[in-house]
Amino acid sequence: MSDSQAPRVVVVGGGFAGLQAAMHLRDAQVEVTVIDRRNFHLFQPLTYQVATGALASSEVAYPLRSIFKDCPNVRVLMGEARDFDLEARQVLLESVAGLPDPPPISYEHLIVAGGSHYSYFGHDEWTDVAPQVKSLESALVVRRRILRAFEAAELESDETRRQAWLTFVVVGAGPTGVEMAGQIAELARDTLPGDFRAIDTRSGRILLVEATDRVLTSFPPSLSGKAASALEKLGVTVCLEQMVTEIDHEGVSVKHPEGRVERIPARTVIWAAGVAASSLAARLGELTGAEVDRAGRVTVEPDLSLPGHPEVMALGDMVRVRGPDGSPQALPGVAPVAMQEGRYAARAVISRLEGTPVSPFKYHDKGNLATIGRAHAVADLPWARLSGFPAWLTWLVVHLFYLVGWQNRVLVFMRWLFSFITRGRGGRLITEEPAPPLR
Ligand SMILES: Cc1cc2nc3c(=O)[nH]c(=O)nc-3n(C[C@H](O)[C@H](O)[C@H](O)COP(=O)(O)OP(=O)(O)OC[C@H]3O[C@@H](n4cnc5c(N)ncnc54)[C@H](O)[C@@H]3O)c2cc1C
């Protein structure tokens, strides 16, 4: 597609890792192709706010073409990377969204950053009944289910069935589960009460079910405790050491530590547990002999390359990085890791082209943040452990800083300011259902 003689760098995935890699190659003497199955970069840390009507889809997603509009050496292709021919140095693509079949794309350097998805621990039949908020599409499904549940409760005359509509179960108390549960509680408690006549939305039950003995296990226990109390204050019931054993359209079954199984009638279940790497990781493992762990992550060398293929790098949520002692290290599955790896990959490509040595990747941990609700968060930073309002302010500044595009930063800030003052949520729309017939 181009007559340029510049080395070709192909980046698969326009998420946090791929975006940083491509952006840091924009001034290099290379021709970059970014391939993604979507035409936008998604700011996943805020998709749960789309799911609860706090933000609109376009405020957490940004078109990849706009991002690279002023980078003449970067082109964007929409397609699904299906396979790699490492000998011929080609990425094999599949058509998406009814587009024509894309041709194989040749490279001199390949950067693969396909991310991860939620894993249902072998229960794929739960995917439909317990949607998650990993993609924009599924966040919109969650939004529809939550808002529909309140509408159904308003119409329901049977008290037992009404309670089932007003019971929301979030599975998994990592940052996403905690944030989701807190947001549903605020929706029910602060935003919706005046909107309904037959029901008191505050009587709804929000259960956060977690198999381990505390919420936010990636945080120190003291911050987990503070997060759990903040959730309880919001009206969330935190159910620890309870394992989900069954989910269907009528409810959830959970197993208590002593073996007792409890059935919870609930019409809305949201999945926020267990992550599995993109299938591209396993494919790269198969092709290069690199180790693949139980979560599907491929182990890359300390310079993020695949064994025997210095021209192929993999990064982000789909990898574990071999440490200085040779053992694989699972870095946290968070955006800063992916972004630092993306920037490193761009530097590594430039160093290789210049013939200079590439030093091993080193992650600089800048801390961990999770928000619980309006003006509540916890922050585990290298210099302090914060909770409550100071942690929430830190969370807010960090998220605004990392959002892509000035327009989105301003819009999201205005929305947060507005909902902080009014407790309102403008995005409470039930869309994507088949339209009612026109009569
Ligand atoms: C709900 C949620 C909340 C989160 N909150 C936080 C948070 O508060 N803070 C934090 O630091 N981290 C958070 N994370 C984690 C963070 O979003 C991930 O660690 C980060 O997105 C990983 O970046 P990545 O580039 O590896 O993958 P992603 O950002 O997922 O990007 C992968 C990209 O690859 C594309 N892709 C995948 N497969 C293919 C294919 N075969 N062909 C073409 N394109 C493909 C996808 O469309 C996507 O654009 C959250 C994640 C979720 C799901």
C-alpha cells in the first residue's frame, strides 16, 4: 500500500500497550501499521461508568484514525489478526464488521498487544446471563440490564419477583467489581429514588460476591478494609469467601465456606472475576515454543521479544515477562504496565534499527488506585496509602490525565463535576433493544 522503503512495523491492538508503541514511533524512520478489530481506542478503566449511565460511550472511546491523523507514517487498518506467519513475516487478518477481506500484512518488526478478556472459569454458558464491562458493547448490555431491572420492578406487582428485579449481584471484588457495586448503589440510592412511583429504588440489594477473604486483594489489607467499609456505607453487602456455583436468568447460587449452598434470586448479574489473555498469546507460544501459563499469557524474554524471534514482541495484559533470574514475572494487569511496555517496545525497535543494545524492560510501579463511589477511593502509592476524598481526587486527576484527547478530558471533567453537584447521571438510556413497531 506504500512505496516507502522504510522498515515496516506492524502493531496488533490499539489498546493501552499498542497505542503507546505506535505513538512513540511516529517520529521514527519507520512505516507503522496499527491493526485493531475496533476502530477506536477504549479507555477500559472507565467503561463501568458507561454501564451505570455516568458517562457516554464516546467519552471513553476515541477513534484510532483521529489519534494518528497527524502522523503520516502511521496508518490504521480495521481487521482481526487471526494468525502469524513468522517465517514469511506476515500477519494474517480476518474481516470484521462486514468489511472486505484484508490482505496479509508484511513486517520487519511485529508488536502484538491483543490484551485480555474476562474468563468464566470454564462456565462459558454464564457469558449471556452475567455480562461484563470489558468492552464497550458489553458495558452497554450491562447498562440496559441495570436500567431495565428498575423498569421491570416498577411494573411488577408480586413482591418476591419485584425483589428479584431489585437485587443486583456483582461477581468478583477486584477494582472493577468494587467500582461497579459502588456505582449501582449510588444509582439506586442517590440518582433514581425520585424517578419511580411504585418502587423505592433504595430498597434494592447490591451484593458483591468474592471467593477470597477480602476485597481488592491487590491492595494492602488495611486499604481493603477501608474499601469494604465504604461499600457497606453505600449500601453494598460484601459477601466474602463465597464461591459462585451457578448463574441463570433467575438468580445465583453461592457456596459458603462451610459447604452450604445458598440460592439468591436476582435478575441482574455482572461478572468482574478472572481474566484470560487474548488467544493471540497462546498462538505465539505455539509458534515459538514460549511458555503459556494457566491464564493464557505467553512468557516473553526480558526485552519483550519471543524466543528465537527478536523481531517479534508481545506486551500488555497478554504476557508475563522473564525477569533477571530467568523466571517469569506476572506484572499486574493494569494500564501503566501496558503503557510502559508499549513505550519500551517503540524504543527497542528504534535501538535495533540503529544497531544499539536494548536493555531489559523494567516496570516502574507508580501505585494502584480504585474508586468506590462519589468522593471515595483507595490509593496505594509508593509514597503514601490514601483513602477517602484525597484518594478520590488523586484517582480523578490520574484518570483525566490518561484519557485520550482534550475534548474527552473536558467533557468527562464537566460530567463528573455536574454529577458530583447534582448526583445526576445523564446516560440512563435503555438502547439497543429492537425498536417498538411504528403504528
Ligand atoms: C473494566 C476494567 C477496568 C479497569 N480499570 C483499570 C484501572 O482503573 N486502572 C488500570 O490501570 N487498569 C485498569 N484496567 C486494566 C487495563 O485496562 C488493562 O490492563 C489494559 O487495557 C491492558 O492494555 P493492553 O494494551 O494489553 O490491552 P487492551 O487495552 O485490552 O487492548 C487490546 C486491543 O487489542 C485489540 N485486539 C484484541 N485482539 C485482537 C485481534 N485478534 N485483532 C485485532 N485487534 C485485536 C482490542 O480491540 C483492543 O483494542 C481495567 C480493565 C477493565 C476491563
